Amino acid sequence: MVSTDRDAALGLLAARAMLDRLDAMTARADGVRRAEDIEDVHQMRVASRRLRAALALFEPVLPARRVEGWVKDVRRVTRRLGEARDLDVQIAFVEDFTRRHTEHAAWQPGLRRLLLRLRQRRERVQPRLRAAMDRFGDSDIETELGAALRQLTALGHMAQADEHSEAVFERARDTVRARVQEVVSFADEARDPTHTEQAHALRIAAKRLRYTLEVFAPAFDGALRPYIQIVKRLQTVLGEVHDCDVWIDWLPRFLDDERRRTVRFYGAARDFRKILGGIEALREDRRARREQLFARFLRLWDATYADRTWPALVALVDEAAARDDRSATAVPAGEPAP
């Protein structure tokens, strides 16, 4: 917890970052329970991820005995929200794909069957999601973490702390360096379109870097904004690549399940054939889309090296930490050097 002026500066930045993320989570909880707008699930999921990232970044200035519990509470919510969000996105995609291909009558039975199963799964998820919202509300994280963050704000103001401080810049330097190293560790493997797991891992690394940059952005007065946009573009296109990979991998298993269902119900797989056209067309569409997206990713990835994005980002945070360290140890004018 806060014990020095250095901690007070970190605590002030932590409070400002996490209060926004905590408020964004709690504001969406009722909407998630009602399941009337899929944006509620999406926005609460994003806020929960950002809150978890901030909790990890600022653990040293938070109550040590409570941080682990808060992280677990948020992680449980994120997991349930992720399950629902994935299905919401899949349902919306298949609905749109169906509307765009109404001229293919032979595809419609398979697409309707797929939508039916996805909607059934989403209905089964909703009670678990409501239970997760109830546990989140009962966990006191809003009041306990909120109180701890408001205390950090008060202590920061009492100490006249500034986000543009040595402690903040040192923490930014150490964390951003580690996150950048994690991203560039995939430099070779990420170029191979068959390495789906590595592409997914790179997406996660990019997301972690983006969340870190967003937390420290206020201390850098806009200097991190271009890097946030670059990482966001990488994360977005890799997310779409991953979505395609999920469809490509899952659709054959969906067909296997439907074949078994048909045999159990009708005693033969004859009627199963009518759903094949739509599912195969969808899978082929996702394969083609993945190729396009991966080519776009390679262009973005290569541009980060051509523009020396990663060395420039590391140099930026290094320079900020070094500059602040020099100003903290500088000899005031008129005083002799020791």
C-alpha cells in the first residue's frame, strides 16, 4: 500500500485508471443480466480485461491481502462474459452471412441449423452469466476496491503527487519493455500462416501491450497515442484471424455432432445431407477471409519493423525515465555539487 511519495504518484495514476474501468464494469452489469443489447456484454468484458491488467500493474500500491481476491473475482466475470460474447459475435455473423447469400437456397437449411444451435447455446449460457453478475455484485469488489482507489486518490492529492513522476516513468519503462519483448518474441513464427497458436499468442501479447500503454498514456501527454493505434490495429486483425481459425476448426465438429443427432433421431443420416452445403460454404468463406486477413497482418507487422516502431517505443519510455531521474537528482542552481 502507499507508504512514500513515489508510491503516492503510482497510486494516483492507478486510482484514475482503475476507477474508470471499475465504473465501466458496474455500469453494464444490469444490461448483461437483461441480455437485451449485446453491447453490454462486449463493453463489460473489455472493461474487466482492462481492470485486470491495471490490477496487475499496480499491485504494489494496493492492499496486498485483497489484490489476489479482486483479480480472481474479475477473472471469473471475464470468463463468463467471454463465453457469451463469442456466441453473440458468431450469431451476428451467421445472421449477416445468411442475409448476404439468400440467392443460395441450398445453403439455407445448414445456416438455419447452425443459427438454431448457436442460439440454443447462448440461451444456456445466460443463466450462468446472470449468476456471475450476482456473484460479482455480492463480492463487494465495487465498494472495497472503489474505497481503496479513492483512498489512493486522496493520498496522492495530499502528497501533491504528479503522474509525471520518476516512479510512474520507471514503472512504465519496466512494464512496456517487458510487453514489447513479449510481442517481438513472435517475430519469426508469426509470419507462418500455419502457426495458428503463435498468431493467437501474439494477439494476446499485443492486447497486453495495448492495455499497458493505455494505463500510462496520461503521464506521456499524448506521446503514446500513435503506438496505441498501431498495436490496436495489430490486435484487431489478429483477432479476426483467430475468429476465422475458430470457425475453420469448429465447423467440422459441428457437422459430426449434427450427423450423430440425425442418426439418433431418424435412424439414418440421409436427411443430414441437406445441411452440408451451407456449412461447407461458410467454412470456405472463412478460409478465404483468413488468407486476406493474414496478408493484411503481414503488411502491418512488416511496417512496424520498417518504421522501427518497437525500438522507438522502448526509447520513448527509456528517455522519459532517464529524464525524470536526471531532474530528480540535478543540483539546484547556485548550490555546489557534492
